[in-house]
Amino acid sequence: MMQEGDLVHIPQDVELWCETDKGMRIRRTERPTVGVYLGGANHIYQVYANGHEWKLKRRDAYPLERPCSLD
């Protein structure tokens, strides 16, 4: 279960979109990137990535695992 503030991996060629005053803004990731999970409903996540808030399909975002402790 994702929690606000979790880091997510967003692969290359994923469609991101956001609503603006002038309509819908759509981008595709040119390379894999990391985003911050802000929330989600149904099959849509909202993330902060590349300096903007975006929406993307849940299936296109993967939680980054916490590193293993060497204790």
C-alpha cells in the first residue's frame, strides 16, 4: 500500500498528464525517473516528478524498495 511521500519508479515511455487552465497537458517520460507519491484513486496515481504534479496509471508506477539493513 502506497503512502503519501513514498518514492515511485516511473519507467521510460510512460504517459503523464495534468489538467491546466488551458486544457490537458500530456507528456511521456523520455527515460526512467523517480517521483514522489502524492495520492491516488481507483487506477490513477498522482505524483510529483520533474518539477510538476502529474497523474499516471497505477500500473505504470512501481514503489521503490527500502534498502536492506546490514545489521
